[in-house]
Amino acid sequence: MSEVLEYKGLFWDGLEQTILLTILGIGLALVIAFSVGLMGISRHRVLRSPAYVFVEFFRGTSIIVQLFWAYYALPFMGIKLDSFAAAVLVLGLNEGAYAAEIVRSAIKSLPRGQTEGAIALGMRPTLRLRRILIPQAVPAMLPSFGNVFVDLLKATPLVSFIAVQDLTFNALGVRTETQETTVIFVGLLVAYFVLGLVLALITWLLEKRFALDRRPHPLLRPLVSGGPGVTR
Amino acid sequence: MRWDADYAADIFPKLLDGLWLTIQVSLLGMALALLLGLVIAVVRYAKIPLLSQVLTGYVLFVRGTPLLIQAFTIYYVLPEYGITLSLFTSGVLILGVNYSAYTAEVYRAGIEAVPRGQWEASTALNLPAWRTWTRIVLPQGIATIIPVLGNYQIQMFKDSAILYGIGMTELLGTARELGVAGRSLEPLTIAGILYLVISYPAAILTRRLERRYAPTH
Amino acid sequence: MPQPTEQPTPRTQMIEFDGVSKSWGDNHVLRSLNLDVAAGEKVSIIGPSGSGKTTILRVLMTLETPDDGLVTVGGETLWDARHGKKPKETKHLRTVRGKVGMVFQSFNLFPHLTVIENIVDAPIHVLKLSKSEAYERGHDLLDMVGLASHADHKPPQLSGGQQQRVAIARAMAMRPEVLLFDEPTSALDPELIGDVLAVIRDLASDTSMTMLLVTHEMRFAEEISDRVVMFDAGTVVEQGPPDLILKNPSHDRTRSFLHAVLDH
């Protein structure tokens, strides 16, 4: 056990990489989620179809296969990605596809009356989405987003297959050196479990922040009521 | 893009072998997951002291940790304690154990989704408990969870690629072997297409099942 | 008290439906409808459920596209579906639509915004009013509907009647030339209806806005309308001054409808 602890530095480096991968992956996934997700509810076929194909493709293929393909097959087509970039790209695109479905169905499940009320007030589609639909859909999206984020975290060990030096890759290396199989693998399980809990906590905090029935903080109330001469 | 069609035709049969192994391990893995998940669900529903809590913790832990690490643990750690399993058996166990944590939840949700009124009507008609379960509750509960279980089977089919990490020559493993020996473009692309060719129609079928059996979704 | 009726002259037609048809599959909701409303006129549309009354309003609010016919507002074309043309959402349509506002049966307030925010959001972002002007107007309107003290509440905290009054204020904030009411009190508990009708009554007597009201409240329709239109199965059965249509209808369909509605 103590032999393993000698490699502390390696574990910290690996953890750093894992966290970085997770954050960047989630960032890309969110960008994809909202762009592809909104394309999916567009009135125009030319936007809806690519979105559908994108989502079905990434949900229908294995993330592991995608990782390998991005790193080993793309060079044959002239695109050489470094392993970290390939990892972030695949993680983001893959989980982004799931997140896009969440965005699309959350907005679609809003009562039609909200859209109609906004149309009656002369709001254009972009404005409707921005001010009325998305703010109401976000609270519904967050719990499912939380699951997607944790799934992304749980997918990061796969990048060790393409030699990204994340926590798993380094831990496997230490195992080869020390043969402390049980300690290392059980330790990995616990480490990822804890990281997952942290993500779940962050999601829970986000859910509270974006909840619909929030009352404005008493100190902010004058700002929220807006406009001069508000003390009527 | 330089696609070597001859090479592709050459390796295709080998990839099909890999696909067959993938299908086998996913089907058996799902069978194990269904069985194990049912046991877990029943124990937790019956609220057997200590065992229920242990299983709840087990489910949480399995769901909260990566499948790959679980695969390593089962394949490399168990032998340290005297349990050595074949590659294929390990594969089935890895997939089955992981997914049982999800199927257990599905069983629970399915039972709870049966409206309270059904239980109350059964009581009002003086049906005995076992009849209530077998004729009223389970048939309705199962109808709603079939689509979800269908989705899990498809997911497991794709997740089986992880077994490449413990050296199994399923579809991905075969593709990698070929890639290392020769070119990577054709094996990986064909493998990707094969995964898609199986999972996309299966997903459509499951969605249709969902519309038929759980139309409230 | 009945308003004096004026014969609408062609030049002051605020709303024109010319041969407008709409169907959902086999269901012909509007059959070659011809209907004109003069500027400042208050018109009530009555009739059985499913007769297509709501569709008239929805077409006017561009929530539905007509299959045939011409719809104009304030002399400008809103929908032109004549001769098999398929009307599309255009910039021009949006300009014309801006003259029309609507109050919905289910209010459709935005639950994530406060009451005052519901009212000022569209004026700020669509009419491009300054925040101070929008808020000032918003508070005045809120005052007018008697809910000044609820400005910072969220819609779910209000009763149905209060929500509907906010909805009216919200629609008024856009200064529409035409205001449509789609069964504004049908979703309300009986004791809350009176307050909402009072607001609508004030609008009818105090403003020169054109108002189109689909309602089951016959006595109210009689009170505020210049004209009552009896609508059934996609067509106008008859129309005229309220005391004529409601007290002395010519058609059997009108008679039997009123009988069923008023005498239960």
C-alpha cells in the first residue's frame, strides 16, 4: 500500500487531467445541447433533419468506438488530432447528443399556451425562446443534465485507451509497477464515486438557483421591480 | 479519403465473428442483469433488514462508478482472492452486475407506476394478494418497463465494447487487432457501421414498443 | 346599457374576413366566412362549442393559417389564401399582427416572471420602449385592473380571476387596435368572473378599441356589445344588435342554442 503512495504525484496529475477532461467535455456538450437541441425544434426541415441525424448517430454508436475512430481512423482521412483533443471532442459530441435530446423535449413539453401567449404579444421566435421558453424549460432540464454530466465523468476512463494520461491511465501504470491490484482498482472506484458526488452536488445547487418559484433576495427586490418611481 | 475496398472485404468475416461474440455477451449479460435486478428489487421491496440497505448502497455504488473500472476490478481483482473466471464469463458478469443496478430501479419504478386505484379496486373485489400481483399489478407494470429494458439491452450492446479493455476479441477488439496489424480506417469504420446497423433499428423498434405499451410517455 | 349602433361604412372596416375557410381533415371549422368589424365596434360571438368561434380569433391572431380567403386588419392584408395561395409568415404579417392583441381562456401568463414583468416584457423587447416608460405604463395598467399591490408576485400566487386581469393588462400594454377575448371567463370559478367582466366592461365603455369577444356570458354580451354574431357549424347563422339577436332571434338554431344556455 505504501508503495502505491509513493506515486502520489502521478495520481494528482491524472486526477487533474480527468477533471479538465470532464469540465471541457461538459462545456462542449452544453454548447452542442443547445445548438443541436434548438435546431431539433425548428420549423425548418433543413435544420431539423441534420439535428436528428446527429443525435441518432451519436446515440446509436458506442463512445469507445468513436474515441478510437477519432484518434486512429481520422488520420487516414487527413485529420490528425492529438489524443486529448480527440477525447474532449468525442466526449462532448457524444454526451452533447444526449443533452440535445433533453433540451428538445424539455422545450417541447412546455404548454402550447406559453408560445401562443408570446405570439399574441408580438414576440418573434428568437425572443420567445430567449425570454419565455428556455427560462421555463431549464429547471426541467437540469436533473437530466446532471445524469449526463455524471455519465461523461464515468466515460473519461475510456480515454486511457488512446493514451490520454488521465487518472485511470496513470493508475494502470502504477499497477504495472507495484502489482497492488486490489488497492489501486478499489481506490479508483472510490475516487470516481466521490467525483460523481461532487458533480451531483453542483447540479443540485444549479437546480436551486434556477428553480421557477424563486423569490428574489430581499436586498435585490428594488432592482427586480425595476424602473424609477417604483415606490407607489 | 483512401478506402481500401479489397482490404475491407477481406476483414469483413473476421469482424462478423467479433460481432457475434458481442451479441452473445450482451444477450447473456442482459439476462443476468434482469435476474439479478429482480432479486435486488424484490429484497428492497420486501424491506428485508440489513440486506435491503446493503443492496441500496451496492446499487448506488455501481451506478456511481465507471463500467471500465468495474470491468478491471472483476477481471483482475477477483483472481487475487481465488476466483478465476474465463474471459467470456467475466464479460457476462461485468455487464450483468453493472446493469442489474439499473434494472432493479426499473422494476421498482414499474411497480410504483401502477396507479393506486388498481390496488384499491383489487381490495374492493376481495382478490387475494397473489392474484392481485399476477393478474393486475405485474401485467401492467411490465408493460410500461419493456421499452426501458429494451433501451438498456441496446445500450449494453454498445457498452460491450468496453470488454476490449480486458482483452476480449469482440467487435471492437477485433477491429483494433486488425488496425494494429494493418490499417485502422476500414476495420474501425466497418465496426462503427455494424454497431449502428444493429442498434438503430433496435432503437426504432423499442420506440414503437414504447408507443404501444406506455403511451403516456 | 346598449351602445348606439352605427352602420359600418366600408372605409372604416377594422377587420375583414372575406371567404375564409379552415378545416382540420373532415372537420370544416370555417366555411367561406364573411365577417366585417368596424373600427371601435364591440362584437360578441356566441354559439355552441366546436362551432369554430375560437378559430375566428385564432386566425386573426395568426395562431392558425386559413386554407382559403382573405383576412385584413386596418385595411392591410394579414392572410391572403385566395386562389390556392399558401400564406407564409412574413415581415409584413408581423407588422399587421402587431395591431391585434389576445386574451386567452387559460390566461397563458409567464410563470417565471413577476406580474409586472409579464406586463412590461413585450413592450420593452418588441416595442422597444425604455424601461422607465414601460414600467410606468405597466403600473398604470395594473392599477386600472385593480391589482397594483400584486406587481411583484408571481402568477401562480394569484387566483384565476386575478391572473386573467393581469393578462388583460398585459395585452393592453401593447396598445392594440383590436383586442380579442377567447372565452375569458370560462376557466374561472363563478365567484371570480365578476371582477374580470368589470374590467372588460370598462374597456368597452372607455376605449375606442375594436373588441371581439367569444363568450358564453349572454347577459354580459348583451350589455357591452354593439353587435352579436351567432355562429354555428362554421358559418354565421345571424347577426345584429344584441337585443334583437338575444331577445328575438329569427333562426331556430339561435333560438334553441339560447334556450339551452340561458334556461339551465
